[in-house]
Amino acid sequence: MSTVVSHAVHRDDTASKIGMWIFIFTEMLLFGGLFLVYSVFRFKYGDAFHLASEELSVTIGAINTAILLISSMTVAMSISAIQYGDKKLTVFLLSVTLALAFAFLVNKYFEWSGKISHGLYPGSQTLFGFGHGDTLFFGLYFFMTGLHALHIIVGIILLSVMLFRVARNSITQDNYVHLENSGLYWHLVDLIWIFLFPLFYLIT
């Protein structure tokens, strides 16, 4: 009986992981399409994209990149911690990951607010006067970074649920596949930003 139960749990865990990888693949297709659209307009309006990118703060972008890289490390460490049965360390590392995720959103909020206050947002008269290339750049900037921020919020919800479940002992050393899947999702969020940062902030 125990053997049968063990195999059943294993099959469920495997199906869960496969489902997550399929989801990640669809997300990569989505952002891959957006990157392709960006590349086409970047080629067509190269000078305008270059000048528009100078309105963005490389410092803030670099700080957010560092935040996400560190958060990917802490979420990976939390999975290792639960595998070793260290509940307290797992809770701490997930808490650090969530704090970093909120820090990313706070930075992004101030960055967006600065652009909006200067009229650099889709549909503004200020941006319309700059030309079609600038309008496309900031349209793509707000849409793609906004979509990424939405993924950050979803990740915060997922990791908060994982933190609660670890604290309640429903995620343990013998049952951590949901935490592992949440970690995979968070790595996807990090990977997407690794592409967004140079595309928008480091255009030459």
C-alpha cells in the first residue's frame, strides 16, 4: 500500500512540474513576441529609441536588476532549506524574497511617476510632440514593464501563500513541489527583466 501511495504522489508531483514548465513556455512565447515587436520598431526608429531611452534612469534599472537577481538567489535558497528540513530558514528566506519584490515595485512606482509627471506616457501631448518613434518607445516601455510588474504581483501572491503554507507545515521536507514551482515562476520573472533592462535602459 505504501508503495502505491508513494508512486501516486510522485506522479502528481511530476504532473505539477510539467504543468509549470508548460506555463513558463507559454509566457516565454508571449514575451518573445513582444521582444520581436520591439526589435522591429527599434530597427525602424533607431535614433528616436536611443534618445528616448536616455530619459530612463540606468541607476534605477540597475538597482532593480540587482534586487531581482538577489531575490532569485533567496528563493532558490529557500527551496534548498526546506529540502534540508529547516523551516525557520525557509520562512526567513521567503520573507526576504517578498521584501525584495516589494522594493522592486516601489522603485518602479517612483520611476513611472517621474515619467508621467513629465508627460512621458502614451497619449500625452508632450510625447505626441516628440514624434512617432518616441511614442512607440514609451508605449512599449509602459506596456512591457507594466506586464512584468503584473507578473511580480502574481509572484508576490504565490510566494506569500507558500510562506503561509510553510509556516503551517503544509509544505515540508517531504512535500515541497508547490514551493519549487513558485520558485520556477519567480526565476521566469527574473529572466524577463534581464531582457527588459538592456532593451530599454542600455540602448546604444
